[in-house]
Amino acid sequence: MRAVAVPGLGLTERGWRDVAERLPGTAVVALPAYGLRAGPGPITPAASADDLARRLPGPGPVVLIGHSASCQVVAEAARRHPDAVSGLVLVGPTADPRMSPRRTLVTRWLRTAAREDPRRVPVMLRQYATTRLSGFARALRAARRHDLRETLRGSDVPVLVVRGPHDHLAPSAWLADLAAVRPGITVVTTRNGAHMVPLTHPGELARVCRPALPG
């Protein structure tokens, strides 16, 4: 096993399938609120990271790939379970602290949504219907309180941070903040896409991710 991808908040494993098919040796692991319907338990990035560590398939460390809020989960897994993780790929990571207050978050979401591929909207809606957004609000609140910069400081694995050029939820200034946390963090902007690049531009995203995976 080379890599394990975790769906974004409210999405399902289908959101990573087209990318994983282009990256041999990559599995997709769903978690409560991140591909699975959530129960009443905690859905903080730390609690989800411990759950992820228990679900990792096969022996040996892997590269963890996150999208949006699941970037915080995989980063916590690297900090809390260093023997299990050899690297990170963070696609459209949240949560930029400049998105508070709430009206700023809504404005950025609308600007980003306007640049998504409308042909993918039915696919996204079906995924949200599958998870039924159970636990979405709780996980989102926890994600907004979580400082990804501090989490990245707590590990020393190499990190590739990726964003679409029209992603206002993960703007370039936020990614620059992440890259400044410590050595070993590289930032790449794809040629196309917004926040949902795993769904809208899987081929391009796979090409960007490939150098970060073990040979």
C-alpha cells in the first residue's frame, strides 16, 4: 500500500475513486462524517485521526491524502501516529482562520462554488445524500476550531499542499502560511479547478500527487 485517501467532509469514497484509479496502490478509507454516516461520538480532527489509524490497511507507513476538512484529520494522524505515516498530501486544506466571521466563510464558499464544474453537481449531491450530512455540523465546528498550522508543526513528514486556482476556501495566502510553518512543506496550484478538484480534475490532481508517493 502506497497511499490512503480520506473523503472530504460530507463526501463519500466515490469522490476519490477517479484519482485513486490513476495512482496504483492507493486505497480510500471512509470515516464517520467523512464518507460514512456519523453516530453520536466525537468528530474532532484528533478523534477522527485515531479512528483512521485503526482503519489503515496493511503493514508499513503510508502517505495520507486528505481533501478539505479531512486534511486536518490526516495531519493529526501524522502527528499522533508517526510510525503509520510517511507523508501527507493536503488538497484544498481548511480552515483558514481569516474565514471568520461566518459571513466571510459564506462569501468565499459562494465565490468558489461559482467556479466549480456544474456537470459534477449531481454527483456531489448524491454523495451528500448518501452520508445524509450526519455529523456535518459537528465536524465543521470542530474543524473551524482546529489550527492546522500547529498540527503540522508537530510532525516532520514531507507535506505536499495542493489547491485549485479558483479555490477561495483554501486561498494562496493560507497555503503560504502553511508552507512557512516548517521545512518540508511544498505548495502546488493546479492549472484548473476550484475546491472540488478530486471530483472535477482527477487526472490533473493525480499527476500532481504522484511525485509525493513512494516509488
